[in-house]
Amino acid sequence: MSQSEKTVIRSAHEDDVDAITRIANHYVLNSGANLRLQLYEPEEWSKLLAQGSAQYPWLIAQQGPRILGYAYAASWNAREAYAWSTETTIYLAAEAAGQGVGTRLYQTLLDELTYQGFTTAIAKITSPNPGSEALHRKTGFTLIGKLADNGFKNGRWWDVGIWQRTLASATVPPKPVTTPRVLEATAIDLLPTDKSGGFQPDGWHGPLTGATGS
């Protein structure tokens, strides 16, 4: 990554779909971090972005013309009683690992979810995955359980850890969740010594994962 060009975080849009697809397919092809077995098509991400960004933040980290990573949230459970819980996802391009991009991008996602009124963020991570686990600990998640031998890929079984972070106090009655803000490109400072940025989430969860899930 160039140190002379500013890295920015902004809301994702349709023009980002091809880059999102390339980043996700890197993990499908090369790792157990994503338990999907078939490559993504851009049309899948285009549909998910259009539907998901109406309710949840979808964010991009970008340096110059290069997309360094993306993060988004989705429904944890479609039943109305779960409306204040959300599942979070993040993927980084390989060249962005270890630069602090993952930490800043993920924290921005969590901040936006808190602003909207969500109370709980949940992530699913294939295990072992020390980079992803370190990122989640750093951003306030706690491992609350593990599904043993939950997915088979690349000739081995993978566990899936369930991680949770409280975003806000659970009030009675709960406050309504608002729609996501559109974030204009905002420059961020990176910490080159931050090695937790190589977040390798887990797969396509439910209608999505772009990053954690089974």
C-alpha cells in the first residue's frame, strides 16, 4: 500500500461491486476463512448491496483507485423481536493486511450501528483464524460459543466461533432503529504496527456473509 495516498472510509455504492467480488473470491479460493465453495458472481453482491444498504451500513476502505476492504451488517434473525441485533462482516484485500485498515473500517461500522440504535453485534468466524479473532477482541467482541466441526472445506473440518459485542444498553421499551447514514469519503490515520487488520471472516451467512458465517 502506498503511504503517500490517503486512505478513506465511505459508504459503498454500485461501482464497488466488482472490487467486492474480487476480494471475497480471494478467500473462497485460497482459505477456509470463507466456507463458501462456489465463487461469487457480481450480480449477487449487487443485489445484496441494494437490499442491505437500505437498512444497514455498507462501508468501503479505499486508497486512491484501490478498494482495500469492505464491511457491512445484516439481519441476525428475520423475526421482528431480533430487530436490535445485527450480524457483522468484514473482508480486506490481501495487500491491506497489517496496516490498521481492518481495525478502523470495522470500528466505523460498529459506530454507525450504534448510531442507528442497534444494541448487539454478532459475528461468526471460522476457527482457527487468529487474525480475525484478534480484530474482534480489539474491537470489543467476546467469544460466547463455538460450533465444532461445522463446515468441511479444503480437506478438513472447521469450527465456527460465535462472537458478540454490546453496542448499547437494552432499554424497555427499546428505541426504534433508524436508517443508515450515507458516509462521504473521510480520511483516516493508519497504524502500520497494527497486525489485527488482516481480518479473515467466515463465509456466506444466511442471505449473506461477506465475512463471517457458515
